[in-house]
Amino acid sequence: MFWQQVVNAIWLGAVYSLFALGYTLIFGVLGILNLAHPSLYMWGAFIGLVCVTTLHLPIWLALPVAMLGSGILGILLDRIAFKPLRARHAPHLATLISSIGASIVLVNIAQGIFGAEVSRFPFDIFPVHVFNFGGVSVTLLQLTILGISLVIMVALRWLIMGTRQGQAMRAVAYNTVTAARLGIPVDQIIMQTFFIAGALAGAAGVLLGLAFNSISPFMGGPMNLKGLTVIVLGGLGNIEGAVIGGFILAFSEVMSVAYLSSDLRDAVSFVLLLIILLVRPNGLLGHSSTKRA
Amino acid sequence: MLKVSNLCVNYGAIEAVRDLSFEVKAGQVVAIIGANGAGKSTTLNTIGGLISPASGKIELEGRDISGLRSDQIARLGLAQVPEGREVLATLTVEENLRLGAYIRNDHQAIEADLQSMFERFPILKTRRKQHAGLMSGGEQQMMVVARALMARPKLLTLDEPSMGLAPLIVNQIFEIITEIRAQGVTLLLVEQNARKALQVADYAYVLERGQLAYAAPAAELRDDPKIVAAYLGE
């Protein structure tokens, strides 16, 4: 029983991390909380669904197409909701409100196109195969979700820490003025960041859509709080922190559902958020918010 | 190399720079000196594309750059050592230096330049894997100069490179400036430390309250009694 829950928490944690990475990336580079991020996650799931049901693409192709689509949506989101505010040096609160507005628009468009009811992937979209390891069962789908999430996370880490592009991204995150003086096209880097964040959200949308086989325009709602909890847990803007936070949240959720009550699933996020803000407001891996000279 | 004509820069209603014209010829070291608030840094930041001028023209190698963004100007060959150093503190020393060469694509030459920076500044080699923010002020200043040189700039601007540094380190920084000059890089130097600046410069401009007060070869200004009284002291 216990080990079964551990297995469930691991694959769920991987997807939470994937989702939260995009959230924290935007915060790290731009210092803004993008509350429309869960809408990109929802759109990723729907794009994946349309690929499979309408375009009859195989699921392994639907995933990259959904990532591409939600990545492009991410860029549009920046151009429409954030860039005009950035150009006017608007305060963070304005950006936050703009992201809420964008999120409402994105959810309503989805509702208009796909309807408010729950959509599902076709039953035979992914081969049902259950592995048994001494009483603990794992499905092929769960293993695949874990594998894909880990590959994407490793690739992201390599991109940020090991490439020139990643160096430029971190330079922009630290100081846009200095980055521009060095010849780094700041606006272009921000655009790329939004694309990557959107693609990560889209991947999480398809994977969780597959896992729970339930896709609706409102699926982003609960993820808003979960994502926020994860990135605050790990430290806002901290990449490793988002990964660790994703697993901590998944473990807490799965264990409380298994041993306490399934009604508590969504309460767990609130409790974790409250505890971390009281005990360690900068997050587990966060540094103090003052920048060194 | 650089020609500034009738430059005016405003901060709101305040005229920070008024009708300023000066020139930096290729291979020259030009110093702009003046008191705090005379408009020296404003002038450099306007040349660097961070502030847009109210009027006037800035030409780099004959091309008007006054409407361009900072990163576009950097790609045309202007490297800046900004006031207060602006190290990318969360990146390593090596990453800082590599980003200095962001505008270049000649990978082999970049590696070679990186090695020659490590030879010239051994402390940067020792600390290459450390976060740049953990170094001392003098080490950071050397790193920022090295970072600017990694761009192989046509024109290098230095904004108060001696500010906040111990006298011994200030001497080192000026030795480095003399070396850079010997390599034929064109330099535009802004300094409050007028004595030091006039020692390394060929030509100097003195700014007073946003306006040009004197312009002369540095050697002449060093002996000018008015300059000595106002800026060099005894």
C-alpha cells in the first residue's frame, strides 16, 4: 500500500514539476507571476486532444505539436498582455492583473470552442499495460509520463546552464540593462523564455490529460494554486527548487488522500503554502531577495 | 570613430547635458572629467543607447546611432565598462567573460581571447567557476574590463573605473588602461579622478553642469592653472 502510493507520487510529482518549471522560469527572468500559465497548460491539453481526435495523429506526435502550440500561445500572451506594460514600466500589480485577464480570455475561448463539459482522449490511444513489482503496480503510461518529464527537465537544465542561449537568459534575468550593454537582444530572449514556459505547460497538460483522461477548459484552475505552492516551496525563480517542490507537493497530496481523506487533496496545497511562508518565506532553495552588488 | 554633435539630454524638466559636442579619433584615449553631476555618466549612457537624447547626433564610424537600442549599438562595436561595474553576480566569472563575446561568432578566436584574458588576469582564472558576485570590488572591476575586451570592441567606454576602489587597485586599473591603449583600442574614459585620467589620456574635455567648459590635449590641461585649481588640487 505505502509503496504503491510512493510510485503514484513520483510520476505525479514529475508532471507537477514540469508545470511549475515554466511558471518559475517566467518569474526568474521577468520577475512577474504569470497567472495565465495554467491556461497554457489547459490549451496544451486541448491541442493534444485535437491532434489525436481530429487530425488522427499518433500520441507521440501530438505531444510535440501541443508543446509547439502552447509555446506559440505563450509568445502571444507576452506580446499582448505583458510587453505593452513592460514598455511603460508598469508596476508588478498591473502585470498580475493583466495575466488574470489573459487567463479569463483563454479559458473563455476554450469554452466557446470545446464546450464546458469534460473531453477525453480515445480509450485506445495509449496501450494499457500494467507491470507488477512485488505487489506494486505501475502502468506503461505512468512510466512513460515519468520518462518524458525527466527527459524534458534534463534538457531544460542543459539549455539554461550549458548553452550560450541559457547564459543570455540568465543575464537578462539578473539585469536587463547589463545584458543589453553586452549586445544581448533582451526582447528576443524574453520571447524565447515565454515560448519555453508555454511549451512546458503544454507538455504537462497533455501528460496529465492522458493520466486522468479528463480535459476541460477549467482544468487549469486547481493547477494555479498547485503551481504557486510548488514554486514558493522551491523558491521563486529557482529551477531546482521547482522540481523538488513538485515532488514534495505530489507526495503530500497522494499520502493525505491515501491515509487521511480524499477531500483533503486541494487543502494540502494551502497548508503547504502557509507553512512554507511562515517558516521559510524564501523557499527551500531560495536566497534572500536582495541582490548583491 | 565617435562624433557627438550638439547633444542635449533631459531628465524630465532637468537638462542634464546641454549642447555638447566632442570627438574621439581612432586610436585615441579621450577623457571626460568633471565634478559629480556634471553629466559625464549621462553622456556615456546616452552614447550606449540606455537614454534617448532630446536632440543632437551621435555617430559611430560615421553612422548615426542615436536612435538605436543598446544591444544594437553593442553589435556595432561599442563595449561599455559601466559605472558600478554591473557584474552578472549569479553567473560564474567564465560565463561573464563568455557573454562579453556574445556578439561574436568566431568560436576559436573567442577561446583564444578567453585564454589570453586568463593569462593577463590570473585571478580570473583561479575564480573562473565561482559566482562573479563573490569577488572583491577590484577583482570585479578587472573582470568587467576583461568582459568588455572580449567583445573586441572598436570603441571602449569606461565609466568611473576607479570609483570605490583602494588606491593600490586604482593604480592597477590605470596600468590596465595604459595596456589596452597600447593595443590600439580607442578609449573614452569618464573619471572623477582627474589627475589619473589626464595622465593616460591624449585629449580631454571638461564638463561643468552639463556643458563643455574646456577642451584641450590632456598634457595642456595638466598644467593649466585653472584646471589644477578646480580639479587637481594640490
